[in-house]
Amino acid sequence: MNVGIIGSGGREHAICSKIKESARISKIYCIPGNAGTSKIASNVEIKIEDFKSIKNFCLENKIELLIVGPEQPLVNGIVDYFIDTKIKVFGPNKIASQLEGSKIFTKKICSKYKIPTSNFKIFENINDTKVFLSSAKFPLVIKSDGLAAGKGVYICKDIKEGITAANEIFGGKFGIAENLLVEDFLEGEEMSYFVICDGENYQFIGTAQDHKRVGEGDKGKNTGGMGCYSPSRLFNQELADKINSEIINPALNAIKDLGTTYRGFLYVGLMIKDNNPYLVEFNVRMGDPECQTILPLLENDLIEIFVNCCLGKLKNKIRLNDKKSICIVLCSKGYPDEYKKNIPILGLNNISLKQNEYIFHAGTKLEDNNILASGGRVLNFVSISENFKNSREDIIKLINKLNWKNGFFRKDIGYKIIDV
Ligand code: GLY
């Protein structure tokens, strides 16, 4: 089978590596891919928003399955765009993708279906927001409604920060804003919980804990993710049962009540307090770097899972081995602010990996056979072993071996479970 993957990050390289193991694969195309995917697949220079060219390419190259990595094409309706073809597109359709595309859409579902989440209010203009903030109790969370590439969420400790956030959102920092969301601040510890859905049924496909802040001890600016570990230390069956019954089942029913179904990965971003789950956000894709951390634990043929999901027949029991997985992200110095681009990463090809070790490319590109850093998050180092401490030590040794002078990374990923 010829397969296409849309995206260019570490998540897509991890998916590409995993499906490459399947006996059913003939050829993989990555649209557009990165330097890592170019070694195991063919990269195709088409912009991910150019649905027409993607469709033509898939038809010309007899692609039978198209896997969509990032949220933007899903929210823009790529699944619906392929409806007149026989190509199976893995991911939710445009209506279902609103679970990530509009935070207000999701909050309204939470109210209607009694999904536990923080209390919220929606505002349509800056004046009403300011009036509310002037007598509100802080901290509060202020969010732009639509996609904002991981930004657009402000944790405000006082009215000054609240007004800055509201001004920035209504000022168009994240695109034209017709409204914004003000939420109570949730106490607790975060956990990312993943399921894969076939339109009717779903199966659990792992948990992880992400470290989003740039600095050790979870300090400093927010990033796309500096690393994570899987499984989350918070996971237990009682909690999983609550997540399924109180959050996932009602949300999937809500999508059904809209006259459609949910098919694809569902990433449930949670705050856990006293072993109770509260929904922070849904994402309609795998997490990044959670995906890179979880897929090495997966024992199934991932292609079979994707195909069965697209056919509405997800019968395979998903099996994750019980090893401990850690991913550390090697970033360009300066990230998440300004950083230099097109810096060569020398010596990467000389690093030999053991069976339990992986390097997934994120922000890299190949130019004249040289691997260059093209993004802020550059490489994802993953190790799985019997315990988290060994996995982390293993990765740090690998990163030190590479010794990339333009890079930095957090050495404390998983500290809440390792350094206790
Ligand atoms: N790890 C956070 C995200 O994928 O959105």
C-alpha cells in the first residue's frame, strides 16, 4: 500500500518510522516531511494548506491512505475535501475537528453534556471583558477561541495581565477575534490521555506528561514541548474509567448529535486533582512530543490500526508494552524566542542507536546532503527501558555524544517521577 503523511515534525517522523515496520507498506510519501523522513520515505514539497495539489499528488501516486499529523488541515476540512475519492484519510472531519478548532465550541459541549471542566465566560468585546475583569478573582485563564499554534492562552495573575491578554486577543494577535474565553484557573497536575476512534468505538493508546516550559523545574516561557514521559505517573484504571465515562463518551455523543462521527486520534488534555479528571482541551491529533514517546511502546501494526479506523472497524486490541519511555527535545539556542536557522548538525549520521533508542527529526531539512536545523525544536531523542531513570540517562548520553554547539535541552524531563 502507498501511504501519505501530512506534516513535517517529530510526530510525523515517529509515525513514518512506525508504519515503515508494517509488511503492508509499499511506499511512504511525506508532505512535506523533514531530513529524518527523507531517509525512510519520499518527501514531497507541497504546502499542507494546498489541498488541491495534495489530492492530485495522492491520485497520481496511487496513495490509498493519507495520515494527517497536524491540526490545521483537519480544522480546515481536509477529510471532507477527499470525500469524493476512494482514498482513506485518517483524521476527523471538519465538524468534529472543531473540538480543537474552537475552544468555545468545546466549552459549550462541556456545559451541555456536563463534562467536568473549569467554569468559563465568553466575551464578545473588550469593554465587557474589562468590566468583568475589574471585579474578578485572579488567577484567571484567558484564551483566544481559534487555533493559535500553541499560543493564545494566557494565565493571568492580576487585572493588568488580564487586560493585556484581552487587548492582544481582540487586537488580532491570533487572527480576527469575535470573542474570547475567560476561565477559572484549574489547580492540579496535567496529563495527556490518548484514544483512537473509528467513528463508533475507540481504544486507549497511552498517556504522557509533557513539559511545556523552557526551563528546568517547569520554569520560564511556554514552548511547543521540551520533552515528556510515558506512561504518566498519574495514570490508574479508576481514573481512566472516569475519563472515558465523564469526558470522552459524552464528547463523542455530542459529535454524533451534530449528525456526524469522530474518527482519528483524540488527545484529551486534562488537569487531574484528587484522582478526578477535568478537561483542559481536546486536540484532534496526536500530541507532539507525546507521539514520539508513545509510539515506540506500541506493539501493533499501526497501518492496520489506521486502515481499520478509516473503515469503522477498529477491532484490534491495542497493546502497549510496559516499558518506560522518555523523549527529550534538543532545541536551537534562543528558542522559544529568536534563534538562528540553517545551522548544520554535524555528526548526526555517526551516532549509532541501540534497539531501544530513537532519534526523530522535528525542525530539520536536508540541503546538499547536509542536515540543517530549520526550527526551534530540532531533534527528539527517545529511549525506552525498564525504568525512567535509565531511559533519561541513556538519552542524555546520546545528546552529549552529538554535542551540537547550537543546541540546548532540559536535563530534568520526568523529574516528578525520577527525582523524588
Ligand atoms: N504537547 C502538546 C501538544 O501537542 O499540543
